[in-house]
Amino acid sequence: MAAKYRAPIFQLMDKEMDVDWYFGNPIGDIKGLEPELLKNATIVNRKIWKGLTWQKGILKHLVNKNYDRYLMLGEPFTLSTWAFMLLKKIVVPEKKVYLWSHGWYGRENFTKKWIKRAFFGLADGNFLYGNYARKVAIEQGNNPDKLWVIHNSLNYSKHIELRRLIKPSAIYKEYFGDDNPVLIFIGRLTKIKKLNQIFEAVAFLKKQGSNYNVVLVGDGEERSMLEIEAIKLKIPVWFYGSCYDEIKNAELIYNADLCVSPGNVGLTAIHAMTFGTPVITHSNFSNQMPEFEAIIPNKTGNFFTENSIENLVESISKWFSDKNYSRERIRQYCYKEIDNFWTPKYQLDIIKKTSFMKSVDAFQDIRKNYNNVNLFSHIYRCLNSPSYRIIWLFRVLGGGNSLISKLLSLYYHRYSRKYLIELEPETRIGAGIHFPHNGPIVINPKTKIGENCIIHPCVLLGGDRKTGAPVIGNNVFIGHGCKLIGKVVIGDYVFIAPGAIVTKDVYSDYIIGAGINNIIRTTVDDKKSNAIQ
């Protein structure tokens, strides 16, 4: 089934790609996407038996000559998806199947770990909502080259229009009759959201002499219990109820001071930050939804210890007691995070980048790094740039076993040793690798490197017998004299400054300074541009 909130990304895909859609019929109270919103959408029946699902009529599409790529929701309990991927391996192995899902939470038991590893391993690639899920998947032995972070999104284009229109209003002063800070939650009022913890924290703060107002936008089975709790604790709460008016929702969020979600945060974080309101939620990421990654401590929100009312009280109090606190600056931080990483366009860019990947040929690195490359300029560069020649030979060899490959291998190893670049042919490296200078450079053969990475001299990508070798994402800059030791996972668009030593994992879009694990959040707007070069 396609959830209604996915309409913007699906419509964007429909506009820019040639897609036929097949959705399962809606089941339960989740709102499904109307098929008429897309060009060629068909609703197919689903059968559910003891938690297992079968989507009828999809296996025939495997042999449809019009299709060579398939994008499916990655639900391990959908048996028809298992059957589809297994048959693909046997009948049409040249076709590609990609899965789109939460993937891994980090709380899977032994059985679920192996089920997920087998299930996602059948796919040619997996689109995941977050870097945390990718990190857990890699730790559990999944192939990092088949895992891409796509994040999540709401109706971004509509929300941007509303963002330009909304202005500060007196909506809360008119309701509460004071100027106390406003804590908001928007979403379903369910037990898993643990909204009673907001009430307990506000009551505790009131005893300390700090007064806050609470607004709950939404409805659900917990509302009656929460109403009783609010009366019992004598705290000001506005139960606004369900609201499907996006203009009103935008006004409510924009004029609030802080969104608090004591349980898992989910799309509430994206909704709140889209209109400039920071978010506080708990720090047990294995019990979170992937959208927690939009929270940058002290900028777009903060974390507290799960189920600790005392720590929640401290987090709320600290947020407003900071002498350098600026509501407008916080608002801009939130806008920037959403605009850069949580939009349909960002998701489509990831899909395009991976779904149409071809194998790396001997010239692809050259084309990515140099303009106007032809045969003569290629020969010239091979003769005059040792590092250029080593990369080309590396691609030509590719771990081949032919006689020519073995002869070239002898020359390659002799040549790479001469210029102090230790790079074994079996090392897995994406297109666009670039060594601006000669060595020394040492790369462990088990290291995995993504696309468009730049590696300067005196770099060590070293393995560890217990943990393994580094796993490096796309568009990573590794400066002179850096050392990455053990199975550290480096995300995309990471800048590692000269002299850095890295022994811990680094999420995407960070700057690492000189020294040991000196990790700093980047604020560079054009990190996806050529600035990395």
C-alpha cells in the first residue's frame, strides 16, 4: 500500500521518470494514496494471513519486457516480494530489484537479523530512511555498496508556500492569556508517543517556578486519559484536536517554541522543523524512527534520556535558559536541515544516482575528474601522471584472472610500489576516485570506498583483524596525513581535514578536524557542489 503522505515524491518520480505503479489495497486506518494522482497506477488486492502478506498478480510483471527496474517496499513479511526477488535471480538475473524501507532498527533479535539479512540481501540495492539504519545494517554484515540513505519527506512544495506566508501571531496569548513558552506536539495521540511525560515534566517545572503551556494537535485513543491527567496535574493544555487545515497547522507550529515528542518522533520532527520549530525527543535510537536524524543538538533540537522525566525537565529548561538563545536563528537552522535533506527532490536525486548505475569502466574515473577527455588526452595523462595511470590500471585489472590481467598485474604492482600507492585490484572503489598527488597512500584491500572521493598523500586506510577495514561513503575528502583505522563507517559528503585520526563512525555531512576523532557538524551550504574539490 502507498501511504498518502508519499504522494509528493511519487508524483515527482512520475514527472521525471517512466513509471508504472502497482499498489496494494488500503488496509486499516492508514490513508492510502489516490491512484488518480499518478499517470499509470493500479490497485491490486492483498491477502493477509497471520501477519504475512501476499500481493496478487505481481509475479507476472517479472517477465514484462517493458520493465527492467523494480522498486518495491521492503517488508520482510510480504511473501510475494520474497518470491519476486528469488524468481528474478533465476529467470531474469539481468533485471534489477530495489527495496525502499526502514530497514534495520538495531533492536532485532537473532532470528529477525538473519531474516532481514537474507531478505535485503536478495535485492540489488536498498533505499533506507536513515544513516543509523545503514550503520546497523553494515555492522550486521550487509553489503554497504547496496545501502543508500534516502531520508523521508512530506508535501515540501506546499509547505514552502505556507512558510513564505505565515507570520508571528497572538494565537497562543489569546488562548492561554500569557506569554509563557509553548510546547507543542502534532500527530496521533497514541500510547507509544508517551505524551503523559510532557505533562509530568511541565508539572515539575511549574513547581520550580517555570511555567509552560502545552498544545496537542491531533486525536487518538489516549486523548481522554491525557485530559484527565492535565486536570489532575493542573497544567495549561490546549487539546486542539485533529486538524487537516495545513494553513492552521503551519500557524500553530510556527508560533510554538518547542516541539516535544517523548516517544518515537517520526514525521512529527519533519513537520515541526519545516515551519521552524525545534524538536526534543529521546536518545535511544534503536527505539526511534529515522527522522530523529534531522535533530542537530543545540541547533534543531535536543535529546533526553528515554523515559527519564528528570532529564526531560533538564532538557526543556536548558533549551530556554541559554543566554545566546535566538528563536529566529533556531528557526533558520530548522529550515536549512529540512531544505537540504528532507525533500522529495533530495529523495529523487538519490534514486536517480543509484537506480541507473552502471559498472565502473576504466575511463569513468577520468571522465568524472577531467573535462574534454579523449583518447589523446588520456594517453598524455597516463604518460605524465603516475597516479592517473595507477587508477586506470586498477580499473582495467578489476581482479581479473586472464593471462593479460596477470601480466598487467605484475606491471601494476611494480609501478604502484614505485610511486608508493598501495591499492590492490580487489579493493571495492566507486567511480570518480582521485589521487591529486602520488603516494605514500596505503589502502587496506578490504576497504570499501564510494564515488567521487579525493585522497591526498600520506593517508592510511588501515584494517583491524577484529573489526575489519574502513567503509567510506560518496563525495568524501581525505586530507594529507589522515589515518582511518578499523571498520569505521564514514557517511557521504564528509570532509576529513589534514592530520585527522578517525577511529569512530561519522554520519554524513560532517567536517572532521585535525586530531583524534575531532568531529564538527558542517554548516557549508554548498557541500553537494564542487566545493569539496
